[in-house]
Amino acid sequence: MNGIPRIVIVICDSLRADLIGPADTPFLTELSERAARFAAHRSVFPSTTRASAASIATGCLPARHGLLGNTMALDEGEGLVCRSAGHPDFPDRMRRATGRTLQVPTLAERLRWHGETSISCANVSPGAAYFQDPDGHGFVYHAAGSYGPGRRPVDDPASARLKKGLAGDRAMTERFCAEIIEERAPSLAIMWLSEPDYTGHHSPLGSPEHRAAIAGADQCARQVFETVRRLDPSGDDILFIAGSDHGMETVSDAIDLDGLLIAAGLKAGPGSRDVVVAPNGTAATLYFAEPDSDRVAKVARFLAAENWAGEVFAGDRLASVGLPSHTAMRVAVTLASDDRLNPHGIAGHCPIVFDPADSESKIGFGQHGGLGANEQLPFLMIEGGGFARGRRSMPTSLVDIAPTVLRHLHMDHDDMDGRALPRDAG
Ligand SMILES: [Zn+2]
């Protein structure tokens, strides 16, 4: 043991805490016995991968980091247009529209201040990968392009070949264990698996395909953990964190929110820039060209009267769900979820907001983005670094991961929305 503190994080995208059990996830089940397990862990809102990635990276809610979902309306000089934050050019568009990417520093940047290195490997969308470190303070490896400090492009054939799904996740895990954790040994190494999210979006939750994806993610997490504990058997130096970013609900219906607003006289027409809907799965955020006009209250009232809408947030209530209240985004809605079982016995259904940029039917498959009980059900387990084993019942959130990482590295962490998680079981 050399006494140098390090952190290794594995994110199993979309893995619901209630789907962890001995049959599909023998490793995570074992880990839950020897690790600190945070039983009331929640995602952010919108509970999308890209906003979640930014919250894990910054320790802040979307209100402070500024990435408001998987899609966001940006005004690059010609009015508001909804853009996918998953596209590789999105960080540059965000810089053009707002002058910067994220509004607060990431873990990668904070580590660089101390001369330490972070390395991130991700098999998710380019947006989710890049928003862990959008300004290039550490290394980010991704199929759409890899870069190192200063956003200097790195030729990385191992990442260029990766495709979403289990085969790509397995190849990434091999490389992450051998080259990143063992050889390069950075202070912070993060690996973000595409599964079970990728399969969950294309098959019913709890189906044989979905369960195989969960089992595959569990094997990848085991391989990383075994590498970590071979290098540091005592667990004193390397803090191991396994978690997910959100859960999923089964899609029951798709709501054409643009069409409804146009029919109600609240939006001029398709593609108009007066009111712009940013679909975020089981949630939507709405942007206004005139954010101080009375149209905001009219739209909020209209949404509140719709039976598919769950809660509607506008004005000061946006802050209660971690969203900003003084940007062009003035209304957010989470769709109405329920606890009905799907054909495979998995609880939770919710409609989604139809996304004109992605017209394939999602009905019967998994989705997320809102505040439904099952999509707000990520898991979190922490092992080593002085964490006592056992279940913790206090509410925790994705934003608590970054301060926990910084505390392990003896770095300041008191300016984030989250707080370093307790090592004691109590
Ligand atoms: Zn995700």
C-alpha cells in the first residue's frame, strides 16, 4: 500500500435499484453486503443521462450547472431551437449561445487545479460522455472522438470501435481495467456503461433481453471491482463507487405536446420559436422567446389541466426541483406515472412527450426523464476509503458523489449542492 488516494467509479446506465438481486446481479448483490449501500438514492430532474452526467461531474443540480436535460433550446442568434445535448457539436453550440458550457467546475477541472488527472471512458451518447468534462481538463475516451487536457484530440482506436450494447461495454471494461486503472492509475477513473439503458430503451423492462443486459453490466462492474481490490486489497487507498444515473418506467403513450400547444393557440406553429418544447422522455421543459410574458402562466395552466401531466413547475417552484427560474426555460412538466406492472412483472408506467427528432415508437419499452418513483430509483454503493458496510436510509442524490470523491482526495468540496456522504453506518 502506497497511501495515494484514488477513486474508481462504475456507472451502470439506467439500472433500477429494485432490479438488483441474486439471479441477475450476483456481484452487486454481494457488493451490497460488504459496501455502504444508499437505499434512498435519487436522480436529478430531468432524470436524463446527460443532465445526470453533469450533476455527477459537478456535484450541482441543473439549476447551477446549466445542462437542463437530454435536449435543450438554445438561441445561437436566430431564436430558440431545440437541440440534442447528445450530439458531439452540442458543447460548442452551448458555448455560442451562453458563452460557456457548464456553469460550474467539474471534478476533472478541480483535480487539474491540484495537478491530478481524471480519465473517463464512456459508451453512452457523446453528450453524456463529454459533459463529464466538456472543457477538456482530463482525458475523455469515446467512440465519437477522444481528447486530453486542453481538448487536444487523442487518436484512440480502442474507443473508436466501441458500439453501444454489451459487446462494446465488455471491450471498454477490458481496456479500462488493464490500461486505465492498472497502468495509468489516475486519481479519478470513471467508466460509464451503456447497459442496461441501451437494451432497456429497445425492449420491455424485465424481458429476457433486458435481464441479460443487466447481468452483463453486473459482470463488467465485477471485473472492475476485482481489479481494484487486487491492486488495493485493504481498500484504504482506492475508493470504489458503483451506481446508476436513474431508473426507467415503461412507456404507456406518447404525447404530441407541440400539437396540443398549437391547437390551444399557445404556440404559433410547428417549428415556431415563440414557445419551444424540449422533450426529455417522461418530462419536458418549455422555453419562451418572451419569458416575462403572460404566455408562461397560460402554458403552465394549460399543462396542469391535462390528465397525462403529473406535476407542473413554473416560477419559484422550478427551484424546488433543482431547475433555474430566470432563464428562457420557464415551465417544466413531469408526466403522470403509475405503478401498474408490465407483462414481465416490472412496476411503473408513464407516458412520454413525443420527440419529432426521434419518431420510432417507444411504447412498451423503458424510458425516463421525469420524477416517477421507478425512474428516480438509481442505486449507489461505496466500498473502501473508510466506508463502513451497511444500509443508509437518509436521502442521497447524484450530486453527493462529487464531494465524496473530493473528500477522499483531501480537496475542498463545500461549494457544491451535494455533500460528502457519511462513512459511518449510523
Ligand atoms: Zn442514463
